Amino acid sequence: MNDEGMASPGKALLNRTTSTRSRQILAAARELFAERGYEGTSISAIASKVGLADGAIYRHFESKRELLQAVIADFYLPLVDQASEAIVTIHDPADRLRTIIRHNLQAYAKDPLVCRLIIAEARVMDGYFESSVADLNRRFTRLTTKAVADGIEAGTFRSEFAPNEVRDVLFGAMEHLAWAALTGQDTLNIAHTTDMLMNLILGGLLHPTAPAPAPAPAPAPASPILDQQLDRLERLITRIETSDPS
């Protein structure tokens, strides 16, 4: 359920995929989308993997795009629900942030191919912001903005940083740091990355014992003698330039 107490688009979509056959289609699509990408996967390939004719897919899903959204919802909903449940009893805003970061990084490590599919393909599609995928993303990231807002209200966090700015910094950093793992080039150290991000967000880069940056030096006062010398030099240059060379 979302904040308004109504079924989210992603959950409503999955509620229609409870039959054995629709779950088989969903599992096949998830595997092929993850391996080949959305554009590289055809309905024919999905149908063949399940042992169906192409047209049988459309009795369960209206289009390949709806099937993609169902695959992502099937991945995303447990993440949203588990993170929401994990922070229910956590009252410290910083501890809530840490828990949300850890859940997101764990999702990257657990299913990197689907996460890459979301970032690289689903988000760049036309109509993404009105899709069930975007709705699920907003539900998850809203946990962060609320934790930050609660921290500001409690006086734990500084008020000059807007909650949505902190959210963008955190999730942008997580995606960037995890990209090597999502593309199979490296592994993701969840504990280290969580600690590093929390230290960066809470402490900033400036060392607590470092001196404050020195103010810019004030311009030196004008010197009357220097002004006179410059004036004489300019008059001399003018006479030379206007003198008759003959």
C-alpha cells in the first residue's frame, strides 16, 4: 500500500499475475531481459522459453512494455516493503538513513542485472515518470526524504540542506559507486560503501580540526605616489606616440 492507503500501480499489476502461467512468463521475461536487455528480447523469445505461442503471452500481458514493468515491480516491491518494515522501529534519523542505504546496496548486489535494466533502459523510456516503475522508485526514495525531514525537524540535521537534495546526492552516489558491480567489472562492498556514504553525508569533507578557509584578501589601498608615476608614464607614452618622426 502506498502513503494514501491505495494499491500502487506496481502492486496492482502484480495482482494480475497470480496464475501459474503468468508467473512462468514473468520468470522467463526477467531472465531474458536481464541477460539481453529490453530491446534485445522479443516476445517470441519469451514465449519460446515458456513453451507457448507468441499470441498466448498477450492473454496475460498487454504488451512487452507491461511485461517489463511487471518484472521490475516483482523485484522492486519486496525492496520497498522490506526497507519500510526495517525502519518502522528506528527513531534516529541517521540510523534510518543507514538502513535505507544498506537495503538499496543489498538490492544491487543481489540482482545486479535487473538493477542495470532499471537504470540503463527503463528510466530512459518515454512516459517513464508516469509509469509504475517511477511510482515504485518514488515510494522507496521517499523513505530517505522523510528521514532527512524528520532529522531537520528534530534538530539532528542542518536545515540548509533540502531533503530532496540529500536524496539526489545519496542515490546518485550509490548508482555511480555500484555501476562497476552492475556491469560485472567489480564487486560491491556493502558495509564499506554504507559507512563511507554515511560519513560523507553526516560529516562532510572538511576535517573538524581544519582551520576555516581564509577570507579573500582585501584589495590594497591606492598609493598616491604610484598613481602619480603612472600618470607621468602615460603622458610620456602619449608624447612619444604623437611626436613627428621626421
